[in-house]
Amino acid sequence: MNKADLTEVLSSRGGIPKVRAAQYINILTEAIQESLVRDEKVTISDFGTFTVSKRREFTGHNPKNGQVMNVPARRIPVFRAGKGLKNALNPN
């Protein structure tokens, strides 16, 4: 499922125009992104939690030429599934 598919589902289930559904999806994703940029955790009950993880700098190799290179420290988004999502995937 991609963003267009998600827009279609939200539009049909919510009984709203596709344009408005797309706006709502954009608002939601922008709000999550802005919170993560500020190092804030975003929790959606029974769905999951978005957080930011910090990766340290390390020495790697360029796969094209084998040359040693320094990979800088960086921040990456992390998603951890909540209990409701886990139960939906594994309904035992």
C-alpha cells in the first residue's frame, strides 16, 4: 500500500473527498516528522511508537573500490509496533 492507496481508503471509509483525505495524511506525517526532528517520541496507542535513534560514527569500506571511508554519526527514525498491531499480525 502506498500513499495514494491510503488516501483512497481514508476517503472511502471516512466519507470525505480524496483531496481532503490527502491533506489529512500530509498533516499527520508532517506532525510526526516535526516531532521526531525535535527528538520527541510519538506514540499512537495500540499501533506503535516512533522514536529517533542515534548511530555513532564508524569506519566502513566503499563497495565500488574497497577504499576505507569514515561514515559520520547520524540520527535515524525507528518504529516499534504496539500491542494492538502485534496482536493483529499474530492473532493467537
